[in-house]
Amino acid sequence: MVTQSFFSLQDFYGGSIGARLAVAHGLYPDFARELALNEPFTRMLAQALILQKELARIMAALDHGTLCAVCGGRVGGGCCSSFMAGENDVPLLLLNLLAGVGVAALREDAECCFLGKTGCLLLFKPMFCLNYNCKEIRQGAAPAQMQRLEQAVGRLLQQQYALEQLLLDVLRQGGRLIG
């Protein structure tokens, strides 16, 4: 449990994924109550969840789950490497917690620590994770399907960015974020 009452941008974007998880979990209890009363935030989060479900539906139609599981099961395969966990920052982890995701490191091997047996546990993911489409995905999808996928990703990323900016503003105003 993180006991300090204020953090720097380095705490949010630097350090290990374990340190970032600790900061997000440390902020979550009090911050969740505060943000539940913040109407602009709750409205934006609800919209982000709708966009995330739309993206998940499009990905399912393209059979992303099966393609990624096969790839990830190969020796040295998969884009969900342990390095990718480090693309998650405190605001993104906090957004997932606020959306009801039990954010925790699920593994300590060569794969991303957020990759479970059924895929990524995160609803809101880093830009790379959402934008990257391997050759198998691109070749297996019609151009119209890829266009729908890319548009859905863009809408979700815009909403995630706006939510992160609002989170940072609220944290700064409350004196919890310096810088």
C-alpha cells in the first residue's frame, strides 16, 4: 500500500509496473468516492465503457481472441510481451480500477503481466496494444472490417485520453499530483 499523499509525474509514468500498480491501488479508495460524485467524469467513463464494448464486439467478429491465443502460444510468439506491461501508466491503471477491473499482475514470465488465460484483463489499454494489428489479423480481415476496427480504436483512444486528462486535473486540484 502506498502511503504518501501526493505524487509526481515520475511516479505516474516512470518506475516499474509494480510501482505504478501500487500508486494506482493507493489512490483508488479515496479517489473512487470523489469521482463517483463528479458528473462529467462519470458521464465520460460511461461513454468510454460503451466504446470499449463496441471495440470488443468488432474484435470478436475478427476472431482476435483465437488469433492472438495461437500466436501467443508459440515459443517467442505474441506481441503481448512482458515489455508491454510497462506501457501502462497510473492514469490508465486507475481508469481500469474505476471501471471495476481487478487490476493485478497475473503472471511473471515473458508475457505481459496483464495477459490472462482468456486474454488481456484490462478494458482500457495502452495505445500500442489497441493500434497494433499483426499480419495475420490484417490478412484475415476485409478492408471494411479493418476500417471499422481502426475507427473504433480511434474513438476509444480519444475518450481514454480525455478521461486521463480529467483524472490528472482532479488530482492536481486536490493536491495529490505535483507537476
